[in-house]
Amino acid sequence: QVQLVESGGGLVQAGGSLRLSCAASGSIFRINAMTWYRQAPGKQRELVAHISNDGSTNYADSVKGRFTISRDNAKNTVYLQMDSLKPEDTADYYCAALIMVPTGPSFGTKEYWGQGTQVTVSS
């Protein structure tokens, strides 16, 4: 079993910062890509930031220059540093990971999701 647990959400004023963490645990052989998504009330879930296992990253245009995704492979953890927060960043933030796990005598890659953490930015 694999679990992803997010933390770090909360209430912050516009212009402030938060750092989200997402830690993976369980029967993990290797974590490939890790991604942060968000979903605001009444809106579709959107990709915020993505980091591959080689460290390459990409971001939604709306967060470029303000958010930074990083990962600590030794801790199976991905981070999202969010600076210069705006009210429109208010959403539930989820992490997802493509993880290679033991499947019988071999390995398979599966996608796992965390339970989400709420971020509220007040104006």
C-alpha cells in the first residue's frame, strides 16, 4: 500500500507565502513524476506544477515566477513553495505521483493521490 499525505495548507494574507509538502510512504520502489493540482470551488481541477524524476519542472502560467516545486528523493517528498499568494490561489491542493511498486514478481507503475490540503488567501 502507498499513501500520499499533504500538509502545510492554511489561511494567509495576499502577498504571503506557504509551503506545501506531500510525503509518500509504503511499498515504493521508485517515484517517477510528482504533480501538484488544485481545485477551487466551482472550478475544474487544474495542474499547478510538475516535476519529473530527472528534476525537470513545468508550471501553470498563472503561478510561474511565484511557485516553486521541488522534491527530496531520499524522503519521498515533494514540496510546493508558494510566494506572492493571491486570493485567486485559494483552492484545495492535491499532490499526485506516479510510483513504481512491487506487483507480484515484477513491478508496475501506478498513480496515487493525496487527500488534499486547503489553501485560503485573504485579500
